Amino acid sequence: MQGVRNLSFRSPRIAAEPSFGRTPDRCAFLRTESNDHMARERGLNMDAGVSRLKVKFLVSFLSLLVLFSGLFLWLNLRTHSVLMFETGRERAELLVETAKKGIIAIMLEGKGREVQNLIETFAAHGEVASIRILGVDGRILHSARREEIGGFDRPALARHRSEGPSRVFTDVREGRTIFHILTPIYNQPKCHSCHGSNHEIRGILSVEASMDKWDAEIAKMEKTLLLSSVVLIVLVLAAGAGLHTRIVDRPMGRLLGTIRKVHDGDLSARVAIRTKDEFGIVGSAFNSMVGEVERTRRDLEEYHYKQMERADRLASIGELAASIAHEIKNPLAGISGAIQILSQREGNAPPEILQEIQEQVVRVDRTVKNLLSYGRPASPRLVWTNARDVLERSLFLVRHVAERNRVHVETRYDDLDVPIFVDPEQMHQVFLNVSLNAIQAMPHGGVLDVSTAVKRYDERTLAERAVTDLDAERPEWVEIRFQDNGVGIPSESLGQIFEPFFTTKAQGTGLGLAICRQILRLHQGMIAVSSEPGRGSCFTVFLPMPDRPSEESRNAHA
């Protein structure tokens, strides 16, 4: 292909096409930088959102748990403390009553000397801190501590007189709880024979019982309850965290993960929540919403794509208005000159002049047909046919052109019987156009190698070959390659050769490859090109390989 020539008046393009003729990214207009910037400013950290929700729940749950556990612990300790206190008091009163009866029994038996021994015996009881018998004047008559005998216990006497008979007092001394029980020993009729009947009360039994044992039990119970409460809180909190993870975190994580995918542009993502609770309802509603958004975006993409194609065609036709005069003026000038020569001559017109007129008319006709083909592409009439037959028909028509340009055409068919579902006339137009372009790219002769193959592509292979317009889910593709060893295409022109009215030839409209690409799009195919200046170019046509039809199906479409 010689000398790059481009039109001087060109409308701005919506998007530059890649060299293999793929369509622009139809989703790009929906994913703008402003949306990404807004998402970053809002701090779309969904994992942190789940953690914050869990922390809020656990803190609230822990607060309530500690509050109610503390209240329960306080009530429980209070109840048990009161119970222990009453139990200790009852035991102290029982001890005092037993000691009183023992003293009275000894006195009635006339064994007054044994009273001291009895008191010392009771003092040996672990709960008794002190035990005394006081006279009505407060003198200590008997005591577990013999050194106290003969002394006075005036505070006890004063307490006895102020409070009345048989009272229990609670004292706290150096952090110890002491029950101080004062009970009178009455002068019973049986005692009158020895002590007379002048005094109603013979003495006062003063007993101080220690609550150390019960305080120790209460302290032990407090520690046990506190430890049990802490363990219970930890276990319940762990169980709550586990339940929260299973009931809230996991479905919420799946929901937020899907939201992240949708935010990144993957509208095929769906939430996998099968429960019938609120999460299931939200997930179902979200899936329905995303489905609607996906359908809407697909419709918008299709509409946008059609608008882009329409705008591109309109822009191209506008460019044609600036160049059509130049394209048609030269042939018309040639025709006009030939007619003038004919008008000045007598006799029959020279054959070379008539041939020139015919060639120029064909040139004008070809220019107009190309314009109409690009501006109003016809819908393909799809039929079952054989790829080799369509290709051979096209190559048959270009062989004489190839021979005239000293180009040898070689063919290699990997599969001699490749059924394709296409419009044969449109495919003939594509193959013919690509073949002629290849021949014209070898002005000094060369070899045009045409080959066919049925190939299977996966996503990795397509990515390695930088071919993104092929559907990797299709099982097979028919690949037709046109390899020449001509002048090649400059790298800066590869991205433009499929644009309308771009040409590297001295003559031509620049619509040929654009029409080829348009026809292949209508067939769900594509065209790609690779080239190295000075070594040649390779144009590859990809057509989808449908399921191989039965003989009846092929005959029905024939």
C-alpha cells in the first residue's frame, strides 16, 4: 500500500477503533471518573462496615449483659448475705439459749462452781468471741477470760437497761461482724431457796459471737458468683459473636461483596442468600434491582452503540461531501475530454478512448456503490454454505488481477468442508476486498497466502493475541487468513485503517475495509490485522462456527 493519503476535512471521532476492528467499550460512558472519585471520598470500605456493625452489636450486647449480670449478681449476693446473716444470728441465739439452760440446770443442781467450767467450755466454740455472766450491777461474775472476773462491763449493762430484755446487737470491730447477745437470767421460784426472792433477775448472760465463718462463706460465695458471672459473660459474648457472624456477618458480607462487584461494573453479580428472613428479602430485592439495572444498561449500551454507529456514519458521509467532488471530478473530466475528442473526429471512435470512458464510468459507479453500502448497510440473508466455495469464488475473480501484478495466490484449507451460516454475497464482497487490497500492497509482485482453519479459543489465548471482540464461550471459530509479503502498513496507521475514508492508496474512497468490518459485525464476526513495514501484512477474518447442521437443515436453508 503506497503513500498514506487522508482527507483534509474530518469530523471528530467518538472513539478511535483498534487495529483489529473491535467496537468501542460500550460501558465506558457508564463508568466515569467522577463516580470513582465520589466513591473514594465516601470511603467505600465495606469490610470495615461489617466490622463496625459487629463491634456496635457486641458493645451493646456486652453492656446489657454486664448490666443485667451485675444486677443479678447484686441481688443474689444481697439475698445470700441476708440469709447468711440470719443464719449466723439464729445460731448465735441458739448457742446463747443452750448456754443459759445449761447454767440454770447447774445452778438448780447446786453445782454453782461448775458454771465457770461450762462457760469456758462454750468459749471453746469457734463462733464464740467472749462469754460472761454479769451481776445486776454490771460486775463480771464469770468469764471465759478469768482475768476479767471481778471487773465491770458497764457498756453491756447500759445496753441491757436501755434496750430491754433479751436483745441482739450487731457490732463491727476492725472489719469483723460481732453479734452481741444479752439475755437475763431470771430468779425462778426454784432458785428462791438459795437466793431469796428479792431480785427478779439474778444476772445477765453476755455472749459475743463472731461472724468470721459466715463472712468467709459470703466472701467465698462472692468470688464464686463473680467468677461464674465473668465466665458466663465471656461464653455468652462468644456465642453472641458466633451467632452474629453466622446470622449477620456472613449474609451481610455476601451482600456487600456483591455490592462491591456491582460498584466495579459487574452487573451480572447476584447475592447468594437463601434464607427467608430480612436478609433473604433484601437479597432478593437487590438481585431484582440489579437485574433491572443490567437490563437497562444493556438497552442503553445498545442504544448508545447504535447512536455511535449512526453518528459515525453521518460524520463519514459529511466527510464524503468534502471529498466526493474530488473523487468524481477526475473520472468526469476524463469522460468529458474523451467526448470532446470524439466530437472533433470523423468516423468510428478509437477503441482506447471508448475503453477510457468505460473505466471512468465504472470508477464513478464503484464510488457511489461503496458510499451507499456504507451509509445504508443491507441486512444479511443468512444461508448454510461452504466457506471454501465462497472463498474460491472470490479468489477466481482476483486471479487475473494477481497475474497481471505478478502475484502468486496460494491456498491452504485445513478443513475442506466447513459449513458456515452467512450471506454468501456479503462474504464474497469481504473476501474480494481484502484480496484486492493484499494484491495492491505488492506492486512488485509477491505471494498471497490464503488459508482457512477451524480453531477453538479460550480467554487466555484471546488475551495473549489482544483479541477481545471474540466470544470465548463459543466452541469454535472459522479463521480465514490473507497473508501477503508486500510493503506492509506503518504502525501509526494500523489504528485507522478500518475508519471510513482512511486510505493508504493514491486512489480509492477508503470505504472498503470499513464496509468489511461492518459486514462482519452483522455476522457476529470480526476482522483483525497485523503488519510489519517492509515484510507484509496479515488480515484475519473470524466467523462464528455454529453447530454443524444436519443435511435436512442445510437443504432447508439452501
